[in-house]
Amino acid sequence: MNRQEEERALLHTPEGVRDVYGKEWKEKRAVMSRILREMTLYGYEELQTPSFEFSDVFSREIGTTPSRELYRFFDREGETLSLRPDFTPSCARCAAKYYMEESGPIRFCYQGSAFLNRSSLQGKLRESTQTGVELIGDGSVFADAEAIALLIHALQSAGLRNFCVSIGNADYFRGVWEAAGLDGTTEAALRELISGKNFFAAEKLLEEAGVAGEERERLLRGSDFIGTAETLDEAAASADNPRSQRAVERLRAVCRVLREYGFDEELRFDLSMLSNYNYYTGIIFRGFTYGVGDAVASGGRYDTLLARFGKAAPAIGFMIPVDTLLEALRRQRISVPVPGEAVRLLYTEETFSEKLREAEKLRAGGQPVVLEPAH
């Protein structure tokens, strides 16, 4: 490769990352600012965690991203570090470190980059921008509802109108699987298949595990309970173990509180909803809209995660993938108002003082101004 070819190669970015500039960056910043404003209106305080942590923060035992998808490296002392793939473990670690004695609720919000070393991109980025909240120290149904209500308000503030928040409960399936006596390996594989809505493969897995036909049908019945709040009545009638019954009752309670917020049409319930993140322990939810194939938000309750860092406390939160949200806004032809273009004032050596005073006056009124020499 000659020098000219090397220089051309340096102009490109690695696969899975991209530059954002001009109008697109203005739109992205505007959307993030609006979402952040909603979060602060609910009393959430901004938190900045490091871009990389000790790899143990994102370990398999904690239940976060698979190790093969982490960007890992060594520092000079030989410690293994990872770029954060997910903000929640970092926020949990931070809360345990600085708020160990705090007994009341803690509210964090964040914005920044997350990194996933995906083997197959399929249009996804390896570096993505995320924004979200974590409500730590409140295990009540009111905290569940607050997180979901804030998410709805945040998406609305970004300009999104046609969307729904689908709500499930990870304990529903856990109760069914416990009652069936599934081993840990089968349960983990089944969770991954069901979280990907691959019910055909899930049925085959249970068949290979020797689960009888009637029992298989019962284990997969969560896929029948997807719809409005009335769906919860059917799920309650079908639940045949205490853990699953409690999961449905929790969803009913969340629904009642969300109606106090004025939300009903925006809600859907999905008893088959699961997550690849093992740390979710109860209510889980995702935001969906048209124009994009991925969720525009995801979240849930993770009551055991902080104990991994030494602070036993319930918690719930959500994350909005900003790049996906922006793509949805573009596909739906929803314009994002951004600050106006800068006014160009041309000056000569003789008129510089006059033009400078004019520029300062405009800038004081919020108008961007570029001073340029006249040619």
C-alpha cells in the first residue's frame, strides 16, 4: 500500500462505528437534551461512570453481557478491563461505593456510549449512544410505575407518538419452570430462545429434554398471554404456582398505578417477555414503534444486582438506544427542531469593530453568528 492509499484508508472508521456531524448531530443532541429534561423533572440526577471498568463488573456471574461480546484489554498492571457494554452494572457499582449507608431511594440518569463486540452486525453499531435511568432503593409497585411513566414521557418528549410499552414479569416463567423442575442448563437455553420469540426452537428443546407434550404446552403458554390488561386475567387463571401468580398480581398492580398517571392505551402486556440479561428479577418492559426492527427502549427490575457489589437494595431502570430512536423518528418523518443556522457577518479591517458589536448583540439574543473576513 503506497502513501496515498494509506492516507485514504485513515479516512475511514472501523466497522461498527460511525461519525455523526452537521444536522444529524444537532438532531441527536436535541433529542438527548429533551429526554434528559424529562428525567431531571422526575428528580433524577446525572451520573457519569467510566467508559471502562474492571471486567468483573460485567462478569457472567453478575448476569450481564456474554464475555465474547466484551471489548477486553489489559492495563500496565495486568488488570483485565472492559469497555462498558451496559450502564446498569456500572451504576450499581457506583451506588454501592458511594451510597452504601443511604437507606432512601437514589435516582440516577445517564447518557453516553456503550460498546458491544458483535460478531454479526446486521446493521447494528458496535458503539452506540444510550440514555437511561436507575431508581435504586425502592422495591414498590409505585417505583415500577414511575420508571414506565417516565419512559413514556421521555419518548413523547423526543417527538414519538405511535408507540407502545410492552410489560412482562420475569418471575412468571421462572415460577412455571421451577414447578416443572427444569435443570439450570435447560432453563438458560429456554430463556434465550423465548426472549428471542423463537417458540418453535423452544418447543424442540423441551422435546429433546424429555418434557412430555402436555407439560411442554404448559411451559410455553406464556406466548398466549400477549395483549391488553384483560390478558392478565387469562394469565392469572392459567398460573398454577405461587411465584407465577404473584408475578401476574404485580403486573395488575402496576397497571392500576399507571392508569393514575393517565396511561392505558400506551400499554401492552406480554407474559412471554424475557431478557438475555440474567440480573432482571421481576417487572421487565420494552418500548416498540414502527419503522425499526428493534425496541426503542428496554428496562426492568433487578433487585439482586446491587448485592453483588455489597449493597443489598432493590432497583429498577430503563435504557433508550438513542441511535435506534432517531432512526424511528426519521422513518416516521418526524422532524426534530434544532437551533437555526448561524448568521454570517462579513467584515473588513475597517468594519470589524462595527460587525463585532452586531455579532455580540445577536449572540446575546441566542442567534449563532459566524464572523468571516470579506474577500
